[in-house]
Amino acid sequence: MKEGFIFWEEPLRLIGAVAPDAVASRLASSLGKGPFRGGNRLVGTVHDYRFRVWQKNLLSPDSVECVGVIVPGAEGSIIQGTLQYKLATRIQFAGGLLLGVILAGTGLMQKLTGPESPFAAVGFIILGVMLVWIYSSARMKSGQIRFIREKLEEVVCG
């Protein structure tokens, strides 16, 4: 398991008695369709035996994804994958933190050299908002991981 606040990875390995072709087709058919369906659903893409899935909900952000592959096992199939933040989420987190640091640093430098600038206050506000967002996403991450794992277990175990 690769630890990190933003750039973390958790391996996933699920074993079931269903054939790989059946697992791939069951996974593809279980993916939720339509943007305005209520409740939690699994969405994503399946190409041959490779997949990329995440939890979708009307009210919560979809920040955790599972990227993996379905391989034949001794008595069925094995789903091997990695759970991680989606690329867009990692870019938003890192970009927001960088923007906050740049604005806060620029504002502090301007304050030291001359007239006061609102950049420092804006930068610290952006930093605060980003840290709260990242912290709240980290707290929701375990629920999203649990949902993805349960849905994939249903598919591979039948």
C-alpha cells in the first residue's frame, strides 16, 4: 500500500468462482447508466478484461476509483486492481494547494516590500478551503472504497 495524503494507492485482489468472460460482462452490465439516477451506483468503463470504475452519487463527489484487470484463476476469476484518487481529483487538490501557496507567498512578499496587498489573505483563504476539502475527502474515502469493493465482490463471486 502506497501511503500519502493525496497520492495514495491501495491494492485490491478479489477471487471468485465465475469465469472471466462472465465477470467482464456482469461488470459491464452492472455499471449505472444516466447522469440523474438517484442513489449510489457503480459507473465506469470496461474494455475486454480491463476496467476503471468509481462510485457515483448525485450529492457526493466521485473521488476514489479502481483501475484493474480481470484474470483467469484456478477455479474462476481474479480481479486485480488499485484503488486511488481519480486523476482529476489529485490535480484539483495539488493545483489548489499550489495556487494558495503562491498567492499567500506573493502577498507576504509584497507586504514586506511595500504597500499592502490582498493576495496574502486570499491565498490563506484558498489554502484553508483546500485543506478542509482534502480532509473531508480523506474521511469519505473509506466509504467509497467499501462500496467499490462490495460491488466488485458481487460481480466476481456471483
